[in-house]
Amino acid sequence: MHEAILYEKLDNLAVKCLVCHHFCQINSNHRGICGVRENRQGTLYALNYGLTISAAIDPIEKKPLYHFLPGTRIYSFATSGCNLRCSWCQNWDISQNTKNNQTIEGRFITPEEHVDIAIANRCPSIAYTYSEPTIFLEYALDTMKLAHAKGIKNVWVTNGYMTKETLDVIIPYLDAVNVDYKGPNDGVYEQYCGGHADPILNNLVLLQRANIHIEITTLVIPSINDSYVQLEKIAESIVHHLGKNVPWHISRFFPAWKLNKIPITPLRTLETAKIIGEKAGIRYIHMGNVF
């Protein structure tokens, strides 16, 4: 357990969390939406600090990052929890297992140990991934500082729903991001994820201004965000906000979690999305989950 670094104290021992765009107002002895930040008598704590739920060494292309340290391996780790609830989450077993005040699971690994593992395995970068790094900000940040001092690059694989306050503390140590951009501002986030699209686009602009390497992933899901109009809006919004040089990964959906009865995305849908992206002017388009 570790005191949170971004929150405000309110009246009657309540607090306001400033880590993500939910801006949860949390009463004493309650947790925020992510399930890992708990108000204990007016002090907000990150319950997941140090508790690694998953760790592995991956090809960096698996993040996916195709234009940042290509061909290298990246040490990756996560804690439990997420600030969204995407119905199609591929890692729902670790992202959603902190809800309803459940015990925070994981093996205690210090930030120093994470950096040592990366060095021992000759990984030039560390990814904060699998769940959502925003909700383990304190743990990630301590690791990022140590990695940065050792010349190791830091990568966030994120839903992009963090606040500017969070960006301000991580950007000095952040080298690259892959942001999951799920759809245009047409209700997809509200209905299926418990969030909104606009903060994510705004954060992408801030990341680009800070010269962070950006790649974007869109999981294309039948009947949810796969219409021609939706894909066109996604591609056009990327170009409008970021220009034509930010790589776009269009990824194939496979049934998972609450959407286990929706069919696999047809390849022709990804091919259509690629044509749409090219028409919008995006220079680098990659199809993912295609074997």
C-alpha cells in the first residue's frame, strides 16, 4: 500500500482522485472506479503498489510498436485493475478483478527488481501494459525513474484516459506509447467502456507536443465500431489531431469476456479499414491479429 500522489482532500474525509478522467470523489473507506485506490480516513492509497500480476518478455511488435526499437525485446509488467470496463477486454481476468472491493492479487516485486530483470535479459525498454498503467501510476513512475537513469526506454500501452496531471509526471521519463483508440465520439465509449473519447484525443495531442513516440491501435469489432462511417471518422480524427505520420494498427477482434458471442472480425473489414486509412492519408497502417 502506497499513498497516492495525485489527489485532493475534500470535506468530511472525502478525496478527489486526479489520476484519470473519472475524477472519482471517494468517501472514507471506499474505493474509486478502478478498484485499486482506496480512501482511508481522508488519505488516498494505491493498494496495488508493488503487486505484479503479470510479467513477461515480449517482442516489442507485440505491444504493438512497429516503429520504435523494432526487432528488440521488451520487458513487460502489470498490476491488477483498470479504470475502464471494455466489454471485449482480452485481459479481463486481471483488469477487472479488483472491482467490488476484492483483494488485490499479485507478487511483490520492487521497481529496482523490475529494472534489474530488464537489464539481465538485455531488454532496452520496459512496457507498462497488460492492464492499464494509469491505475498503477506510483509503481510505474518509480520504475520509470530508475529505468530512465539506466538508459532504458519506458513504454506505456494505455487506454489514454489519464489526466493532464498524470501526463505531467510521467512525460519526463516516457519514450513511447501505444494508445488504444476504440472509436469516434458516437457512444461506443459510453456504452461499452464506461468512458468518453474526447479526453483520449486531447491526451494524444499533448503526448505529440511532448515529442513522445505514438502509435495507435483500434480493435475493430463487428456491429460496434466496424461501419464504414465509424472507421472513416476514426481515421480522419487521427489525421486531424496528429497528422499523417502516426502509425495506425487496425486489429482483428476475437470473442472475449462479455462479447463472446460476437463473431471474429472478417479480414475484408480490416482491408476496408486499411483502404479508408490510406484515403485519409495515414502513411503507416498495420493489420493486427491476422495470422
